[in-house]
Amino acid sequence: MMSSNNFVENKLAPIAAKMSQNKGLVAVRDGITLAMPLIIIGSIFMIIASFPFPVWWEEWLGEIGVADYLWKGVSSSFGLIGLVASFGIPYSLCKQYKVDGVAGGIVSLSSFIVVTPFVSGEDGAAGITTEYMGATGLFVSIILGLLSGYLYVFFIKKNIQIKMPDSVPPAVARSFSAIIPGAIIISSWLVTFGLLDSLGLPDLHNLAGTILGGPLGLLGGNVIGTIIVATLNSLFWFVGLHGGNTVNQIMQPIWLANLDENIAAYQAGEVMENIITTPFMDNFVYLGGGGATIGLVVVIAYLARKKNASQQTKTIAPLTLVPGFFNINEPAMFGIPVVLNFVLLVPFLLAPAANVIISYLAMSSGLVPLTRVATAWTMPPIISGFLTTGSIRGSILQIVLIIVDILIYVVFYLSVEKKLKEEETV
């Protein structure tokens, strides 16, 4: 046990710490998180546009001419994730290096538009589709945002900029300082787009989707890969690091793109095909947070009601149960603790894996509809199951998952409880 503990602390923990503090990963996390309000707002529009009860609701919205406006609201919010991330990622990166984030973000945003192919209307007007501005454009947003951000930081740090006198207002001075870096960065992306276009090669969006989307899709788009991702998430949490800020952020573009395809299919009246999406992971796999700790906090709350329960169990029960139902598991992770508690490692790995398998089978068999709406990750289970799938069967599935998680955790926590009692009686 001691050697395993030393291995985790000396080998795994430093690696995980470096990943969670990596400026690039932090920038990707913050950049996508910046779009989270739009994701939630778009989901609200979609819930209203496709509310599953009563059955005549959607037809009625169409008859009164409201449905199209609601779906436009979806495209105008959820459909801008990639565009927002193209600004948010370099903004976060530049801020971490103490460089003007707004200027870096604007340069990257312009670069994103530069590499995105235009479509022409019948009157000759040009524009870009919401497809590229949404989840489909996330890969390019990440790649371009990071590269543009690093380049902008390089130019500013090397003082390759227009310096204005101290008497010039700061806002004006920052604008001029961005001219040289911005011109070089935007021109470079324009040359890249021009070369690909003139050689008849796919644009950056298609290239990124093929080169990066393929391998990540294999990992995050099937049940085995998803179990691996969930397991890695738990392992990072186990050493005290936020698994969601490391593993999940890498897979987020795939899951969001899958959700975006489901939304488009539902709107078009077609069959949705993607089981594994962001709401699938947030609301069916990570119930209670990383490690599916909702089962653990329910077990603790139940045992705390007994007269002979340990004092520590009685103390932590109210502190972990309520946050756990809102998918906030830091009190459980560090209060029980779960972190580096090898007695709880097995259920901490097993519970989310079981949730993946059960949920995947339930949805692939048609017993439960696929997810088509994103909710806030703090949305309590039962409610979130209904909202994300548009069916009470989503809520029933969550109840089944919670019961399974409880059964997985109970035996192991009973061992922890026994040890706590022994320590308190000494």
C-alpha cells in the first residue's frame, strides 16, 4: 500500500499537476467556458421549441410562426461556440502571460474568419455559415487560438510593436501596439488559406476535422474510449487534481460537435445518431461529479442516520450530500477524503465506467432517447435527465444509475466506516 501511495505521489501527481497547470490547456478550458452561457441560453430556446409535453406543442409553435424564431435563437447562441472560443482561448493565454488579452483575442478572431471559407448568396453577398461558427469550428478555434495567442505574446514580449508616448491614453496605446503583431499573424493565416485554396486542398476546418477529429472521435465517440476517458478523469481526481480541467477539456470539442449534430438532426426531423455528447457525460456518467460520487454521498447520508455511525460520517454527511446532488464533489473529494484514499479507488473508477456502459446500452437500444439539449452541469439529476433527453425515460435512467452507484460504493465505504469507528474508540 505504501509503495502504491509513493508511486502516485511521486510519479503520477507531478505529471497530472503539470497538465492541469499547462497554460495551453487552461486557455482551452477558459475559452470554451466563455461560451457556456450561450450553450445554456441556446438550450433553453431548444427546450421551449421542442418541449416533449404536450405532444401538440411543437405543431402549435409552428402554426403561430414562433418555431423558426426559437430555432434561430438556438443557432445564434449555441451556434457561436467556435467563434467565441476563437477569441476566448487566446484571450486567456495572453492574460496568463500578462499581455493584453483583448487585443490578442481580436487578432485571433479575425484570423478565424480569414481561414473560414465564405459562401455566396444569389445576390453575390458573401458570408460564413453557423456550422463553422459553432461546434464544428472548435478544432480550428483551438489550434488557431493557441498558435495566434503564442505568436502575439512572442511579438509583445520581444517588443515588436508600435510604442506610443506615455501621454497617449492606455487604450489607444494598446490598439497601436497590436498593429504589427496583428498584421503579421492575420497575413500568415491569409497566406495559409490562399495556398490551400489555390492548390485545391481542403480548408483548415476540414483538415482539422480529419487529422484531429478522427482519432479523438474514435476515443470519445464509442463506449470503450469513453470508459478510458472516464477512468483517466477519476485518476486525476484521485491524486487531487481536477479531472474535468484536464481530460474532459481535450474531449470537449468532440462531445460538443456530437451534440450539435444531434440538435441539427432533431431540428430537421432526422434520426439523431450521437450517443456520447457533453450532456451524456455531465448528466449520466459523472453523476455527482467526477467518479460518479453521488452514490458515495448517498451512502454516507444513510449511514449518518444510524446511532452508532462514526462522528466523521455524521459530520461530513450534510456537507457532501447537498453539493453532490448539484454535481459539486469537492467537499466529498477532500472532506472524506476520496483523494489518495485507496480503499475508495476501486468504486471511484468502477462507478463512472458502469454509468457509461448502462447509459450507452439504454440509448443505443432505443430505451432512452439520445441527448439533444445541454443543461448547466450543476442541474440536479432526475430534472437533467428529462431536460437533456426530452423524456421521462431519461430521468428513470438516472435513478437506475444512482442505485447502481450506491451499490458499488456501499461495500467499500462500510470498510472506511469500520476503520473510522475503530480510530474514534481508541
